[in-house]
Amino acid sequence: MKLPPSPSALPFVQMLQWIARPMALMEACTRAYGDIFTLQIGKDFAPVVFVSNPQALEEILSNSQHFDAPGEFNEIFQPFLGKHSVISLSGARHQRQRQLLMPPFHGERMRTYGQLIGEVTEQVMTQWSREQPFCVRSSTQAIALRVILKTVFGLDEGSRGQQLEQFLSALLEETSSPYSAAMLYLPALQRDLGPLTPWGKFLRRKQQTDKLLYEEIQERREHFDSSRTDILSLLMAARDEASQPMMDVELRDELMTLLVAGHETTATALAWALYWIHKLPSVREKLIQELDSLGDDSDPSAIFRLPYLNAVCCETLRIYPVAMLTFPRMVKVPVSLMGYDFEPGTVVIGSIYLTHRREDLYPEPEQFKPERFLERQFSAYEYLPFGAGARRCIGLAFAQFEMKVVLAKILSRFELALADNREVRPTRRGLVTAPSGSIRFVVTGERQDKEREAELARSRSLPVG
């Protein structure tokens, strides 16, 4: 079997390049080899075939006869999420967990979280001071994490909720560097040499977080309240086809999955969206006009349906997708793809990043143009910020909903400006991407003040008597 072309660098060097500069490596490979190439970055430097052609992606991600989606290939996430996370499972067990997790993230139940998202956003915005620069990602991370803690656990401002917020923030911050990513990709670095070493610090922080999670689960089991609508309560009440509930360890792993995946990605997407909206005045003006058209209707469902706001969110997730790749697939039976014959066991992965930068789909892909999503519909394999197929993100509707409500709240309340006008590029943050450096904003005014001033000016211009 002949694999697609690969860089000439040694496997260890390819792995280091992948850890340090993944997007630059993928861009260099697609310039050199086109829509399909191989990198030796799998377990023990095994080859992984990268694909960015939409037709090939459809075959890989939707054809379960030819391609499997085994959870064991996602073991890189296990130190965070555990062996019972929906991300780590395969086959029937994976399908069971997806079915148990899906209901809270769809339909009317999801929309009940709209008011909560707005309230959390208001809480964080009260910490902003006029003309005092602040890091926007710190704010969006606080919003996203508190939203998850309230929707998943129903936790208010109690000590356990505050501790979980503190531990999770620290855990994610400590694992955001390229070296931390190297520890996940290279298991040999996962050695506990004491509380001051990177892996030792991670393990102790994880133990603290686990203790809080199991305490909450135990307390809920002892005082179960069927009237609660938070996701933990719904998961505890859920039963599979055999009428079996989730075990404590399953609940812990799924809660950790929702906490980590559900807030880290949304926080980054919100930071990027606010950057682009204020980097490009024309985008901000159109968005403000659309939000103003709602008048007094601040219903989250009305916000969710706004077309230009939707286009801005879609373009944000296109230009620098938080997840660079789909989950891996494994060839089950001999199959031909893009002129290559693959044997069973070959690992294939979709590059979301490269697909979103295809000139034939997105002319001038480096430019932020929300209008793309007003002018045409993209297929599920041309635009896939949440993946596709059997491992498509369960929380995608919730994430989109949260993005829109948060952006609407911020833009309707404050006049913001970038503290500096530098270009911001994506970089690796742990296993995902994020803006390089700190994007800093300043509050230049409140929109309500401007509206009052305009109303006062209009009243002064009216004839008297």
C-alpha cells in the first residue's frame, strides 16, 4: 500500500512541528501535496492521512461500512476526560452515551437556558471599567465557564461552584502551552515527579476537581430532585434501552467532557468574534443595525434567528476554527480514496482548518466576510466547525445559541474598541486553537447613554408650543 506523500523530515521532527505550529505545517503540506497528505504524528509516530477535499470527507465521515470511528484513537483526551467519556467510547457504548446526552441540548429545553446566559454575561460585564483595558478571552472564558456550571450543575455562587470554576480555569490554563500539548502527544512525558513539575501539577489539580465532582454527584443521589432542569439532574434520571442509569464514573467523565469541551471552545469563538466585529467597523455597524431592529424584543429565540448575526458567527468559526481536525477514522475494509488504495487499519483524519481555507469554496479565505453565509449554503462537509458524522459535536446547537446571546448582550450594552490594532493570528492552545497573545479591549461608552443623548438632542430640536 502506498500512502499519500509526506514531508521528508524525521517522524520525531514532524511531531515537534505538529505540536509547535500545526496550522503552518498543514498549510505547507497542502501547498506541496494538495488535498491529501500523510504526517507521522500518530501513536508511536504512526502515519496519519490528512484530507481536506469535501467529497472525500463525506465518504470518510459518513460511510460507516468503509470507515470506523473508534474511541481508542481519542485517548489523547483521556487524561482530561476519562475512559468513560463519550469521546473515548466506541460502538454500542458510544451510541448509548450519545443518546443519553443529546436531549438536554435541543429544543425547548435548550432555549430555557437563554435567560441564564444573558444574566451571566451581565455579571461579567459589570467588571469592565471605562477606559481600563481588559483581556477579552478572560471575560469570555468566565462567561462560558459560569454558563456551563449553571446549566450542567445548576450551581449558583456557592463554594463548590466557585472552587470548580477556580480549579477548571487553572487546569486549562496550565495545559494551554505547547509543552503541555507535548505531554499529551508524547506519553513518555507523563511522569509525576512531584507537585511542582508540569504533569504532577496537572494530576493534583485534576484530583481536586474530581473530588468536587464526586461530592456533587453523591449529594444529588442522596437528595434527588426530579423537578430540577440542570443537565446533571437530567443525566441522573436518564435510562438507556436496558433501563440502566449512568454509573458515578460515567457521570464524572461526561460532566468533565461537557465542562472542558463546552466552555473552552465557546470562550475562544466569542473572543475571535469580538475581535473581528471591532476590527472591521462595517461588520459592527451592520450587526448593531440588525440588533436594533429587534426593538424591545430581547427574546433569545429572536436573537438566534438574526441572519447577519448568524453569518458573523459562522464566519468566525470558519476562518480560524477552534477544532483544527475531525476525530480520526480508521479504514475497516480495503477502500480507494482520491487515487490511493488504503488497507484496513489506516488512520484518516479530516482537516477542518484546511477545508475552511479552500479558495474554491471560500474566495479570499484569509478575509473575514460574513456575507459568504448569506449568499450561499455550504454542505456539511464544506463547512464543519463541529465535525461531522457519528462524532459530530453534541453541543453544537447550544454553542451557537450561547455565542449569539452573549454577542447580542455585549454589543447592545457597550461601545467597545480594540486597545491596539495589531493583527492577531491563531496559535495552539492545548489540543485546540486560540488567538495568539492577549486581545485587549477598552470600554469607550455605554450604548444606552448614547441613545439617551440622541433622544435628548431630538427633543431639543422640536418646535415649542
